[in-house]
Amino acid sequence: MPNGRPGDHPLTDLLKHGQSVYGPEADQCIREIATLSRGHGLDEWWLAEIARENDPAAILSKAQARLAVLRLRAVR
């Protein structure tokens, strides 16, 4: 059972422990997504788009697209 230690979950590793998970650019995008997301928005997006993805380029692309949407919403 996960307990929040490094290696338990990619988002915990990235956001709580500051580890690199998906590469510098994707990691930074996901950190910003976490900041801009409300409620469980980050978890829902991650489960739907990233959790089963293995291609680093696809992860970066999806993170950049999500971040663009959240930035637009933040401006409004």
C-alpha cells in the first residue's frame, strides 16, 4: 500500500519529493498544472491522460496542452 514515500506514486515523487519523473520540461509543466488545478483536477487529468502513457514526447505534449488550457482559464 502506498504511504507517500519516494517511488510510491509518480505525482508524489514529482510534487512532494521533487524528483524527476517525466523529464525536466514535462515535470515543470505538471508542477504548474498542479498549481493551477482546482480540487481533484490534477488527479483526474493525470489518470485520464498520463497514468498509462509511456512515451515521453506524448507526455510532454499532453502536459503542454493541459497547461495552455489552464493558463487561459486563469486569465479569464
